[in-house]
Amino acid sequence: MKTNTRFIKSITKAAAENDTIMPWARGKRRAEFIAKRRAEEMPQRKTA
């Protein structure tokens, strides 16, 4: 099967240029995401 090197090079270039920040990335945004998720998991208790 013939390989299309130009196509492969363009895909590799596009992947290298990708700068989308994912929510699970390390840092401040990740800590905020985890804190939000934990707050949602903990049910609010009603005082009787």
C-alpha cells in the first residue's frame, strides 16, 4: 500500500499545533475542577 507522506506530515503538523487546554491538565484550572466536582458529590445536610 502506498503511503501518502504529505498527508502524514500535515496531520503531524496539525497535532503539534494543537494548544487546547484540557480540564484534566495540571495546575490551577485542574484544582478548581476537582474542588467543584467534590462539592457536587457531597450532599448538603439539612439541620433538623
